[in-house]
Amino acid sequence: GADDNASGTAALMELARLLRKTKNLKSNYLFIAFSGEESGLLGSKYFTRHPTVDLSKISYMLNMDMIGRLNDSSHLLFIGGYGTSPAWAALVSSSVNKKVFTLHLDSSGTGPSDQTSFYLKNIPVLFFFTGIHPDYHKPSDEAAKINNPGEVHVIKLIYDITGRMDGVNKPAFAKSGDS
């Protein structure tokens, strides 16, 4: 559907475009869209079990799953994986525009999305999500229902986080007490 997960796929492509235009990047970036998430994280599990790059070289994983329905009244943005690195607290709090977002933070690195496969390989993760809605897994999850300005805000936040992490040493991994 348009939110699950064309919104995340569009954000992935836009983030890649923005980073490509950014001058003097110090880090390399790997952009991957996985399939089979709802059938047991098949794509991300396969990648982490048969990586095309050395997993020890992956500093962190950002997952954008269903980020197209930021609620105009609550502005609620769910960020999971907050506890998977001690670096995330300061980074997220300094990056978030509190006039744009009301945050729901979850320390867990596991959940029903692809960040779990990376967390289980001791890679810090952040999972961005604007929430379940009545159109979840229904044909009515249509493009006209995407909150485009809200999704732009989410992408800008993720771009800012990525920019602040550029050239920084790999953040320390922390078990989040859920595995």
C-alpha cells in the first residue's frame, strides 16, 4: 500500500538522492529495500546471514517502515531501537524539532520489522514509524491518504541524523533488554 510500505521506499530513494547531493561525505552508505518482511523478515534475515558487505563495517541501520501518515493533530512519531546504542539519546534529542514531532521512544531493537535482523547481529538500529491506521493491510491504503508534508518532516529528521553521524566512529552497540 501507499503507506505500507511505499512511504518507506520513497523515503529511502529521497534520502539517497539527498546524500548524493551532499558534498564532502566521509561515510559510505548502503541503501537496501527488503521484501518478505511480513513473512518473517525474509529479506533482511537473508542479507544479515549472507551479507554482501562485512557486517562489522556497518555502523548502524535506519529502518523507515510506514512513515507516511504523520497525524496532523498528535504529530506522533515512533522511534524504536533507542536503547540499541548509548549514542542515540543525545543524537535524537538534538535532531528532533519538538514543534514538529511528539516522540514515542522505545528502547527495543526487536519488533515486527527489518531492523530486528540487524539488531540480532549487534548493529545499532533506529526504526521510524508514524503508526497503525484503519487502512493497514487494506486496499484503501492509497496515495491520497499520505501526509506528504509530514513525510517530508520525517525524511528531514532522518537526513539530519544521518548527517550528524557522517564520519563519526561506529556508535557503540547496547543490548536493549529484549533478546
